[in-house]
Amino acid sequence: MRVPPRVVIGIKVCWCAFCLWVLVFAWLNRAAVDTDLAVMWALLVLTFPVALTISSIGTVAFIALDKFAGVTVPGGFLFNAIFWLLSVPAAYWFWFILVPRIGIPGGHSKHEH
């Protein structure tokens, strides 16, 4: 079953709007406590599985930096913006370019007739 192009465009627009809202939220709440957690959870949901992979790799790297070099990575808007810039474009590529190109189990790929 093919998804109509108008539906796909609607999903893309809504997804992009939600992702932009997360970045705006991070900016507007940059001085609030636990904004980093809210942004992290929002991006984990919106950009799954990409953000989960990035955050896992980042966590290991941040722990190693702290343990072996004594460097603590601060949170804040810059941290949130970098995480957003890493996860949102990669997730867009994953969900809207790669998945339709390779098809999904039980579904139809673009290349099938």
C-alpha cells in the first residue's frame, strides 16, 4: 500500500515543525533547570533511532572525557543546538530518504512496480 504524496508531505511538514519547536523551546528556556533533559527526550522521540545512537555515543565520550581528562561538558543551549544539529538532519535522511528507498518489512519499496 502506497502512502499518498500529500500525506507524506503533511507528515514531513509536521515533523519539521515539531523539530523546530524543540529548538525554539531550548532557546526560550535556556536559563531554566532541566531544559537539557526536556530537549533530549523530545529529540529521542522525534528522531528515533538516530538520537538514541548519537546520545549513546556522546554519553560514552563524555564519561571518557570526564574520567580520563577531567573535562566536564556543560549543558545549555549550545549543547542542545549541537545535539539538534546532529540528530534532526540525520533523522530526516533516515526516515524520509533511506527508509522509503529501501522499503520496510511488509511494505513496498519505491522500486517495486
